[in-house]
Amino acid sequence: MKKSDYQNMWVYIEHDGRTAAPVGLELCCELRKLCDQTGDRLFAVVLGELPESELDKVKDCGIDGIIRVSGTGYEYFNTDAWAKAFTVLSRKYNPSAIFVGGTIDGRDFAPRFAVQLETGCTSDAMELGWDAETGDIQFIEPAVGGKIMAVITVPALRPQVGTIRPGTFPCAPVGAKQEIERIEERIDFDPEKIRCRHLGFIPDESDPELDIANADCIVCVGNGLKDSEHLERYRTLAKLLGGKLGCTRPLYDRGILPYKLQIGQSGVMVKPKLYISFGVSGAVNHTAGVDADVFVAVGKNPEAQIFNYCDYGIVGDMDEVCDEMIAQIKALRQ
């Protein structure tokens, strides 16, 4: 295999037939910058039908082209048809890299077509780099329980496949190019060979309080919390600040708060204006999921890693500091 035979980068545009998922737009915006370094062209890959108005949003991210795939087997998401489509496309066009949103569906089919192409698949990178000497993409992500940041490359195989969690990169469209190549492909997959069946769909009746991805203010509680009885004060502080409550993985593991409130690499990526953490140690796999305008950390251990990341640090008993914050806010509003 010659690396020079593989060129251009692809982004899979996940959608529900009506709307393009934000993660595809985020990846297009980020990969536009990377392609400007490598000299590759950037293509968005769309399977099934998607309105032109949504394709216009994709074009605004600075892509060079769109590959649209039609045929049988794409009425609903299924790993079999999706994996085959990307395998066929890759063998025909030889892309250098393929990026897929790290959603439930993306994590399912990306490693499957990577195996079929006999290449590697990296997951949950927090940063992307490029080695100009080797031409390899650098997937940078926490490892060893968040103690180090690992740089992962695929030095001998192509395409380089990676899944990236939603919210990892900002969606910052640079505007559509004047000329965008459009490639139409028909790849049929026999519906009888699809190993899962679509029986129905029930929308998730989600609690808005559990939707923290776009919150402007987040109060995050870590493993320093003694027990669930001490939690209410932090919920009160979040409400006073017009924000929402979040947590680190240990609180979810302890059954105190639900998974949807878990912040970090294995939870939700957040970009609030104000982020206040209480009793959080500061492991990389948590802090990598936080991009706040103002980061305040509260904890008893002055040597905790969290104080290396915050803008303002308060060393003290987390419950006492929270109670004092509540009292001060209420006093200012009287």
C-alpha cells in the first residue's frame, strides 16, 4: 500500500431524513482547518435523502464536495447497509481519512467498515493534529484513566478512520465555496440481508433539566460529595445562577445522578459561559470535556489537578463554600 494513493478527507453527515446532526457540521468545520494544512480536499458523505436546505448548512462549513448515496437499504439506519456503503465508496475513491460522529450509530458502523477495509479505527479523540513528515493524522485523547494524553496514529494503513464525540469541536462555518463538486452514487443493499428490523419509534420524553450540553452556566459536583443528602444545595446554587447541575463519572457510578448529567470524555461535552466545580479532582477525561469562558474550582485539596485548569480556585470545604455563595447571591438580590 502506498500512502500517496490515498487522498482527501471525508466526514459522514448523520441525519434523520429531515435535519443534519450537529456533529457532522462540527467535524466539517474542524476538518476544513486540517485539510488546509494537508492540502486534501474535504468531502461530506450523505446516505439517503436529506433536504437541500440542510445540505446548504453542510456547504457553509467550507467543504469541497458532497458524495450522496442512494439505493435500497437506507430507509432507516442499519449497520449492515451503512458499513457496506462506506466500504464500497472507500475502495472506489481511496480517501486518506474518514471521520464519523461518535454517536450511538456512528460508533456502531465506523469500526465495522474499518475492519472490512483492513484498517484501524480510533475513537473519542479530543484533538486532531497532522505530522507533515509522515502524512499521518494524530488522534489525541486521554489514556490510562485520564492520567496522560496519548497521540494515536495509523502509520501503515489507509484510510485513517476516527469517531469524534459530539460537542468536541465548535461549529464555526466559514462559508460555502463558489464551486462544490457533487458526486452521486447508487449502492444497493438487499433489505433481506439487514440483520435488524425497524419495529417502531417512540420519542424520548427527556427532562429539559438533563439537557446540559448548551447550558450557559453549570454547577458540577464531583466525588467529593459526601452523599445524596448534601446535593440539594448545589441544585439550589445552579437555579440561582440560571444554570443547570452536572456531575463527574463517580457520582453516576454511585447512583446519585443520571448519566445524562455526566460531563467529560465519556459523558457530555459542555461549553458554558460559567462553570463551577465542587469536589472535582480534575482528571483529564473530565476537564477535556469542559470549554468554559470562566472556570471556577472549589475543593479541599490544594494539590488537586483541577486547580491547574481553572481560572479561579477556592480551597475549602465544598459544602461551606456553596452555602456562602448561595447566601451572597440572595443578599445581592434583596
